[in-house]
Amino acid sequence: MKVLVNAGPWLQVPPPGYGGIENVVATLVPALRERGVRVVLASVGDSTLEVDELISVFDTGQFADLQKPYNQVMGIALAHQTRVARELSGRDDVDLVHDHLEVVGPAVLAALDGPPVLHTLHWDLRKHPAFYGDFPGAISVNGVSESQLGRAPEALRKASLGAIHLATPLAERDLRPERGEHLLVMGRVCRLKGQHVAARICQKLGLPLVLAGPVSGLNTLAELDVVAQDPYHALHTHPDVRYHLDVVSPYLDGDLVRWVGGVGGQERDELYASSRAALFPIQWDEPGGTAVVEALALGVPPVGLRRGCLPELVDHGRTGFLADTEEELAEWLLRVDEIDPEECRREARRRFSPSVMADRYLELYERAIGRRRSR
Ligand code: UDP
């Protein structure tokens, strides 16, 4: 089978640091290739993932531009997807397209008489109601958790072949650095991820907390400072930048609560694996939760609010703790050493390994192909 996997134009694959969708693609593709699938990757030119072919419009990731006004950036995703469509109309050796590009993916490919397509939806499905509310049932999609699909408009649920949980290569590695004292929030710094709640709790309890993750694409204090000092900078009023500067920064005392910026590679894995617990004080219904799955794989118990996909990923009391309120979250945090790290690792190997995800996607590929044939 030959599959064109479309990762979009935003970041290279694998991403050097933050990158939810690109991480998923980087996790899935090697496992598919181990199973004999040939992969054409549509991404940016400096992607380093080993594939059979790479196609791209942009030399490098366009993520930074995503923060600019719509009328300046609307062409990026369309240029990328038009290239994908042109590629598909010029060849007949692709059996299936596995698309990960939000809205523009299905919008462009629906008009093409090409191979069957499976669109994986990684985001909050209450977004784009005009588009998803009138979604054609014949287009195959899948979600990344049951709870995410449960909140989707009826039309989109009809098109859905089900949910496949996210996975991480860490589930197949055995990383065991010495455990530190710090708790960790790993993720984009934004209100939805709730870094301020984590900081408030840890400050109250006197527990060391590390916040890791970029702010609107900014990875260091120096980069953030440039934006903070310049009221005319395009990002100065960006909600995530304001959130960091106005809401999170007051908690950063350089000692108990620290922001270390965006981290990647070995540094990220070690910071993660040496944490006492990973905190998820989420202020939204998290659709997929890559970071939750990564924590489990590293034997780091997730402690979070009972929302979104968290109850599907974390078994309260066995592989982590889930709370309904901030106060309860603080109480569970004090009991985190009761969770057996081995139980977390076993769970991740059983449910969130690349092999498990690849086998499930192969099933969906067959179903998407069969669905097309029956039409
Ligand atoms: N991540 C990273 N470095 C950082 C912050 C995050 O490598 O500094 C990774 C994190 O480990 C996860 C992904 O980026 O693999 C974020 O995925 P998640 O689903 O948690 O967040 P979202 O896609 O909603 O931003």
C-alpha cells in the first residue's frame, strides 16, 4: 500500500520542539513503514523524517506566520494543499491519502477525483461550525478521542469512522533518568492549558513547578522580551503572549515556579522523565492529549482536571489522578507518589505505542478504501 500522509505546512516533521500534529505523524509513519506501507510525506522541505518521497511547497515551517492576520496568511495552507492535489491528479500509484490539515485539507480534496482520503481531526470539533455542520457524510474522518467526537456536530459524526487515541515512541523506549522533585506542565503556554492554575497550586503547596512550552511560537525569554518591549510588534497583543506576561509571569519567581521556554529532543524527554508528576489543569476539553500519553510512557503520573479526553487516557487512582476542582487537584497532587510508575509505563505500552496506533490506522485505511469502493 502507498499512502500520502499530509502533515501540512506549519512545522517540520519531526518537529524540533513543540508540534502536536507533526509529532503524531512522526510517530505513525515509521510504524506504518515497518508494516510495509510506502509513504509519500507532504510537509515542508526541511522535514527529516525517513519516508519514500517528500513533497513540499515551503522550504521550512510556516508556523510563525500563523499568528499574523488571516488576510496575510490564508494562502499558506491553500498553496500547500493545492500542491498536494496537483500531485494526486498527476499520478495513480497512491492508494490512500491520510490528511491532517485543518479544514483546508477536506475542502480542497473533496473537489478532486483522486484516491480515497482519511482526514484525522486533531482539534476541538466545535470550531468551524459552518464547515463541519454541513460536512458530507461520504468523506471519511476520524477523531483522536471519543469525547472529542462526542462534541462534534451531527454531520461530522456521521462521516466519522471512530476515534484513535494518540501514541508516542516513548512507549517503546525505556528512559529512566533519576526522578527529581519538580512537577511539570508540558505544552503551549495558553489559558486553555491552565499554566496559571498549576502555578497557583504549586506556589500554595510549596512544590517546585517547571512550565515548558512555547508562547505563540516564542521559545525563549529573550524572544518574549522583544515582543513585550515593543507595543507595535505583531504579537504584542496576542492572547497567549498577554496570558504569559499578565497572568503567568507574576508566579514566576525563578525558584519555585519556573518557565523554561520551548524544549525539544533529549532535553524535553529528560525534563519530562525526571518529573514527579505531569500536571494538566486544563481549562478546555482537550481533544487528544499527546502530552498525557507521553507522561504515562515515561512513568510520570498525570494529574489533571476531569475534562475532555483525560478520563479516556488516565485511569483515576491507577495510572494518575483526576479532579473536578482546583482544590481537589491540589489534594491529589500531594498523593502522587501512590501511583506506580511501572503501571503507567505498562498502560502506555499496551494502549499508546506506535504499533498499536499503526495497526488501528491500517484498519481505518481499509475501511476508508472499502467505503469509497462501495460508492
Ligand atoms: N512539546 C514539546 N516541547 C515543548 C512543549 C510541547 O516538544 O516545549 C510537545 C509535547 O511533548 C507534545 C506536543 O508538543 O508532544 C503538544 O501536544 P499536545 O497535544 O499536548 O498539545 P497541543 O497539540 O494542543 O498544542
